[in-house]
Amino acid sequence: MMNIISTGFQPGHSLAWHSFEMKHPAEWLTLHVEHPENVWLQMVVRDAEGRVRMQYLTKGLEQTLVLCADPGRSTCGTVPGLLPQGEWTVQVYGMKPEVTASYRLSMRTGTGAPDTEGTLPPIGRNLWTGPADPGMAMSYKEYPWERVVSTEPRWYKGDFHMHTRLTDGKQTPAELTAQAAGQGLDFMVITEHNFLTTGWPETELLVIPGTEVTSSKGHFNILGIREWIEPFGDGSQPVFETVEGMVSILQAAREQGAVCSMNHPELVPWEWQLDVRLDAFDTIEIWNDPTYPDNTDATEKALQLWDVLWAHGVILWGIGGSDTHNLPHESYEPGGPPSVVGDPRTCVWSDELSVQGMMSAIRQGHVYVTRGPELDPFVAVGERVFRPGECIPSEIESEEPVVCHLGIRGIAADASVRWMVDGVTVSESRVGGGKGGSEDFLRFSYDVNWPNEGLHWVRAEVRDAEGGLLAFTNPVYKGQPVPALATWNELKSKLEPAAAGVAN
């Protein structure tokens, strides 16, 4: 059976729905896509029972996808299995509909083995998805949620933001996994644009399902997502293009027990713009791919934004993400450093390496982010020790000295340590002594004297000789946070006065 759809978007619309009839049950379906070059078209194919069966973001002039019962031949991003008869639908989203004037979809079905290969690699036999329950679009029923990779309490190294060829990345899952292992990572989170990865190669690493909700008004990651959350809807515009729609997605993610993380909030043109409540998020991506030229400035602005949040009693924990898209040898600038998995890496203190362990730990802020230096950060009050993200209890007497400690390994001698207290740099010292390459931790400390009233916090930054960021820790704090900001627009209204050094 052959179905051909040649069409485009209606004026003012960025979503289009098409349907085709599957007159008999089939064992395979191929979707051939033709469209103008350099456009963003996301496609979701749903079967006659409303289940998501194919997902794809177009990148070339022509692409062919294969869906079949055999996961060894079914394109990545598909849900393998038999194809029921009835009316199937294809949903097409164009982020820039003004430049996506036309496209052509050709669907063919049949029995036996597919008569063509897909443009993308197959999903493979290690599936995360199984047959969806009635009324459910997609579910990670086969993902090993209870898997515990390690029970050793320690700092685990990982990456919370990355893409494969399913969307706009250039590596396959196998290639990305090999690179992560080569970088010494313990875990990785797969965050395709608006899509759910449907399977992953077997690996000793902890690979966590995620998705990057991607709109024209900002992006955020859902870390540890368990079920499909509808990003597109059935109107003329996607759900995520409105405040109300984005709020509904954030709420649905929280109901699944996932972590919501605002991505690259100051990186134009992908900066956050929707006026949602700040407490809808658990974390904020302070540091996104340091090799991308605009991210140097965007990261400094995100650090400033973060300090303003804390100054107004809003506790969001900082994480990082490579947001990797490129091949390992590719750079954004001629002669520049390659953009690779784990740059930066987010280190999470957890009692175990598992999905539950990672999600719980980042909700509590037990995190530091680094481009290379290994850190040992803690605050000591008497014999009590507090790691990043922890609160010093009020019952500890104010006379007890608060001593901030930072151990650093793998750092150049001309680097420096900055102590940030209540959002202000209070001390900076050079590593010095030519000991930066030592295998032992270099130790730094700073004494803090806090009043009993109000919220106070301390964090550390490590900078290179030119002042470039090498690492930062989440704060240790004392006092009860009382939020004085509720929404994104309220936060943004505070940033310009803060940049000018004006109290607000």
C-alpha cells in the first residue's frame, strides 16, 4: 500500500495533521520525507490506537524511516511491533513555518521483511518501550528503573544534556555511549528535542531517559521521564508555545517524579522567555557547552541570575550539560576545542548510582560542575560536615566557626579559587606554588561569619588565569529561604539593577 501527502503549513500555523488508512494489519511501514533544505520539521506518527510509533526531526533533503516488528531493523525513535489496521496520523511541527513552504510524505506498508533500510540506525534489541496501555501514547515499561549500578557513596560524574541523530545530534547512541565511557563518566541523560528515546545499547553506564521540551520561547529538560507528555497538542500551535501549555507539561513531569531543569536561560536565541512560576523547576542549567562561543557570556549571566534568585530566597540548584551535538573531532570555531560529552560534567554526591539516587541527589543540590578539576567541597562547623546543597541547622550556635573547605586536583598553578558569600566575591587566591599538577588534593579554606537572621549562603568557583570558569559548587546555606520572587518576569526585572550594583 502506498500513501503520498504533498502539502505545507497553513498561514499562521506551525502544526499540521495528516491521516492515512491502514486497510490491513501490516508488519512494516516506511516513511520517506522530502522537504526544503535547512528546515526544522518534527514528525510524530501515531497508529490507529493513538500510540506514538515513530518520531523524527528532519535534517536533510530526503530521509527514510522504517517501523517494523523487528527492533533490529526498526529505525531509532520508533516503537517496534505489529501495525494495526485503521486510521493512522502523521503530525508535523515546523518551528519556522515561514520557511517550510512544502514537504512530501510517502508511506508504504507491507508484510514480511521491509524492502528498504532506514536512513538512521535501528533502535536495537535493548528496548525501553513496550506496548502502550490503552489510552497511553508511549511508556517506558521496559526500562530497568530499579537497576543499581553501584552502592558506593561518592561523587558520580555525568552529563545531563545530549542529543543523537534521532534529532539534531550527529552521533549514534553507540558512539555517544563509547565517548561517555572514554570520558570517565558514570551516568548520562538522553534529552532529544520533544521526543523520547525508545531504546539504548547495553552498557555499564547508567543511562537515564529524558527529553528536552523545545519551544521558540525556551527549552527545559525533563530528567527521568517515565511516560509520554504531549508536547504538540491538536491545535494550530504546539502546547509549549504558551505559558499555560508549558505549565501543564511541567506539572505532568513533576507528577511522574521527574526533575525539571531550565536549560541555558541566557543563551540567545534559545533563552528562556515564558513567564512561568520559578518553583515549577528543580534545577537550572548554569553551564551549557563551554566550547560554543556565545556560552562564555551566557554562563556568566546565568551565574548572576542564580545569585539574584538566591538573594530573593528562591532555591534552584545549579547543574551543567554538554548539550553535545557534534562529532568528537568537530569544533564550533576553526582551531577551537571540540564539543564533547561530559564538557562540562556534573558531579553528583549520591549514596548509590541509580535513577532514584541521581534524581534525589540533584533535588537536594548535592552537585558541583567542572570542565576538568576534581573537587572535594564541604563546609565544617565544629565536627559537623555539610556538602553542597545542605543547610546548616539553626540549632548550631552562631559562635561555632563556619569553615569552607575546597580540595582541588588536576588544576594549573595559575588558576584561582573564589569564595562567593551571599552572591559577592569575598576572597580570591591563586593555586600557586607550581603544585597544580599534583595527584594530591590542594586544600583551600575560608572562614565565614554569618548573622543569625536571614538566609545566607556560600559557594566556590575555580577560574583559570584569564578568569574563565573551570568549576563551581552549589551553595551550603543557613537560614530559612523565604521566596520574594514568584515568576520568571519578576526575576528578570531584578537583573539589570543587580548588574549595575544597585540593591533591589
